[in-house]
Amino acid sequence: MITLAEIKEYLKEQLDKDRKIKSVEVEDDSIALALKQASIELGLPVKKLEYEIIEKGTKGVMGLGKKKWKIIAYEAKKPAGITKETEEHEEDLGLELPSVKVENRPGEIFVRLTNEGVFLKVTKPLGNGRKATERMAISKLSERGVSDYNAGLVSRVVKHADGEYIKIGDYQYNPANDSTIAVEITDQDMKAYMVVSPPGPGGADLTYDDIISYLNANDVIHGIKEDVIKKFIDYPIYNDAVLIAEGTKPRNGRDARIIYNFRTDHSQIELKEKDGKVDFKELDLVENVVAGQLLAKKIPPEEGQNGRTVTGMAIPAKAGNDIEFEVGKNVKLSEDGLTAVSEINGQVLLLAGKINVEPVYTIPGDVNLHTGNILFLGTVVVKGNVEDGFSVKAAGNIEVFGSVGKCILDAEGDIIVHQGIMGKTGGDVKSGMSIFAKFIEHAQVAAGEYVVATDGIIHSQVDANKKIICQGKRASIVGGRLRATEEINAKNLGSVAGTETNLEVGYDPRSKERMNELDEKKNSLEEQLEELEKNITTIEKLQRIQKRMPEEKKQYLTQLNEERSKVLADLDEVNKEIGKLVSYLESLKLIGKVSASGRVYPGVKVFIKNASLVVRTEFKFVTFYLQANEVKVTKYEAVEEEEMARRI
């Protein structure tokens, strides 16, 4: 057992020897490595050394004729410059090391046994970490069974702690006890694991090159984790699987996409009520563009990047899918087909997947005898009212700052009425998107998406392909028939007087109406076909009886056959459309619901799909929903947050 006193005495002796050393003769594969060895033996940094070349080294050819550099190194009077011979080894010398603020970590000692001898590496502590000691180094060497080593060199390695492996002695090498490695490739050749056994007595540790060579020899050539190998050299893990290589997964190309420079989702429009009046000034419903403005840009599909297994086999990636970049009226596509630019000043709309720019037509006053009926392929803005008996039709939006009487409004976009719609049992308002108004009274209203009102919907026929929302201080739905695919939501439903109010949800009203039209058309065509076939059969019988038939009868038979062919073709088209509508209606997963944040009065009839409920007693704060083909009542479910943004 080595005592502390013995270690102190040993270190004192080594220090005395160090002081006596004035120069040292060393040899190595390069001047840089020779200087490092000399700096350790002299106890001086490389910068404070001068040297003389005794014998020049050579690289040799294919390993033959290789000769080491031999130098004499001694303490310099001033820092030595870098000679031509050392210039190419500047990085190896490590003359300038950046100062990095790091966490506290003690110095460490590493011992490696190779077929060339025993190597020792000592690292400096970090932060306030403890230094590695010579005693720790001797203990490490003892653990590895090493007893034949240069004690003075061990002391210098510990003292300098350069973090480099330095040969400090020899040992009785036994190749039969070398550390061994096994490799297993798994996960469809996407991962490789190595299992290393510890070296036996006299056996050598694995080197970085040993591991790389073994992996390559066993078909592991891609995705090798070099950092794991380097860490393994100092911190070996024995008899346990270590992930040593990982393949590269293929990255499929991204699909082509179009980036629009304008708002395409109008569902986020926020309608606000201010002092009892609708404030449309802050809505920004009309998105104007100017000639030459960039409207959209297409990002082409990406090719994708192939992957590779750890064995080097390529894994093909899929290229992204392309999409068609379509433009409509007043929009120009660039020659490369990647950008769309407006040709005129107007409003940009995305209709049926195509970018259109619609000019805006503004009427400074009322729509009346002075203006006549309005038919415009763009957006119409009416600063006044639309009087009884007139019509306004637009390919874009219609915005009326006043009120709408017994007239026709028809728009492919939104319809916004700042005041009310007073149909007087004859008004007809249709929108391809949504309708916003303060109130709707005695009118027929149909919207492709939403119908939103604040003060009420009175004795009207209202259809919405999504929702009907009537929320405000005086918001009530009284009388009439309202149909919505998803939901009807109001403050009050019906009236104290028990006015009959029919509310239908859970199906697409437009599609159902179209289905009724198609059924009528089908019945009419079938009746025509039946009549034609009767006449054709009669004439054909007459033709069989009379061997010679008058020419006019032949012409009439030809005409009947042509008419039958046309009716059959029309009937086939109708049946196809009916089939599509049936599939669509059957595919609707929306159950639908009817809600009232205030009261529901007797006289209200709720229809949800094929179930119905007649309200006979007053309800408060409720939602009607469908369960087991019956209309049930539960606690009121408010309009979803994003839909509340539509309130006027």
C-alpha cells in the first residue's frame, strides 16, 4: 500500500529532476508531436521552447522508408516563432485556445492499452472542479494491471493535463485477450448496434480506427455516429448494445401550394354592435387591389430527398404533388405560371378556386327610377336604399347602407344590409356566401353559408347552408319557416301569442329543395316517355299490319324515336344528379341543433332531421338536439366562439 508520505517524497524527487533538465532529445512522426513530447518532459509550454533539427523525417512511400523527426528542444529566451517545418502542423500545436465559460467539472484520467504500449490522458478541470492527481493516475494504471511505466512521465502528464494520450510505458501484450466487437443491424437496416467485450489480461482496447474498420467490414457504411465512437474510447460500455449508426429516412417532397396575398377565409369577419347600431366601417369586407399588384404565388412541388440505410442502400423519396394554379377575370398569370397579378383596380375574390378581380360599382343614392335595375359583374355598393320593385344582381358582394324593401337582391358573394330587409311578403334575397342585416321581416332569404341578424327575423322564409344566428338585445325569431344545415341560434324563439314558428335543422335545405325539383322533373320526363312509347308502339303495330305505310307516318315515327332518345338522355342526367344528391345528403354527419339563450314560447315547432317536437310549455335557456331519433332538450349551448365574431 503506497502511503501519502511516499507519494510526497516521490513528487519532491521528480521536481528536483525537472529543475536540472535543460534540454531534451525527442523523436516523433512530426515536429509538432515531437515538440509536444518535449514540452511535457521539460515542463514548459510549446511557445517557450526552441529546438534544433538533428534528423529530418520522411513520410516514405506506401509506408516504406518512413523516418521520424529527431530534435533537441530547450527553453527559449523568447517565444519561438513558427518555422516553415511547423507551419503545416499549426493546429496540432494548439498555440491559441479560446477561453470558454463552462460548468464545474473535475479533471479526469484515462488509461488505454494498445499494441504500441500504455497511453495516459489527463484533462484539466473545468470551472471550480478538482484537479486530477498523480495518485489517481497511479491508481488507474494499477486497475489496468500496468506496473512498467515511466513514473516521471506520468507526473508530467498529470501536471500538464493536455487532454492528449501520451505513451508512458509498456506492458506484456497478449493479442488473444483483445477487446472484441460484434455488430447487429436492425429496424430494416435503419439502425446498427455494437456490443463490445472488455479486454482480458494483457489485451488491448479498441481504437477509433478499429471500430470504423469493423463497421465497414460488416456493411455499416452510412450514418455512423462518430461522436459516439469518440466518447466510447474514453468511456467504454461493455457487454451492452450501443447505437452506433442510424440510417437517413427519406424526406418526401412537399406538395405544391399557393400563397395568397389576400384574405380567403371570410368566416373570421367580425360584426360589432355599437350604441344599438351596426358599425360597418371597421369590417373591411371589401378587399381592394390595384393594377399590377401581386395577388398570389405558387410554390412548386419539391423533389424530396432520398434516404439511406446504414448499409448504404438508397431509399427513394416521393416527389410532391403538383396543383393547378387557376386565375379568372382581370388576373394575369406570369409566363412561368408561378405568380398571379391583378390587371385592374377592384376587389379580389376567390371563387370556385379561381382568383378574380371584380371592379366595384358604387351608387351614391337609392336604387330607384333614376338608376333602374342593377346587373353588374362585380361588387355593388348602394349608399342609400333599394326601393320596392327593383333588383340588384352582382357577381361579387352587395352592400346596402340603407334598407331593402320588396325587391330582389342576388349576389355570388356576401350581402350586407346596414338597416333591415322589409320584404312585404314579396322580397327575395339570395347570397352565395352569407347575409348580414339588422333585421329581416316578411322576406324570403337564402344564403350559401350564414344568415346573421341582430334585432330579429319576423315572419320570413330563411334558408342557410350553415347557420342562422339571431343574437342581440331584442333578437327574436317569430313566425315563418327557418332552415339551416347546422344550427339555428337566437335569443328568443316564438312569441307570447303562440305564433307558429317552424325551425328545421340537420340537412342541406338547398340540396333538399333541388332534390324536390329533380323529383318533379323526373316524374314529368317519365310521363313524357310513357306517352311517347305508347305512340311508338301504336305506329309500329300499324306498320306490321300494313305492309306499306304512308311516308308521313314514317317521318312521325322517326320524330317520336328522336324525342324518346332525348327524353331518355335527359332522364339519365336527372337520375345521375339525383344519385349524387342522395349520396351527399346521406353523407351529412351534421345532426343539427336549435338553441335559445332566452325563451322558447309555445307554438314553436322544432324539426331535426326526421324527428320533430312541438313546444307546448315555455322553456328558458335551452338547446334542442337529436338523440335516438327523438328531439331532446338540454342546457343552452352558446354559439361557438368563432361564430360569435359574426354578430352584428
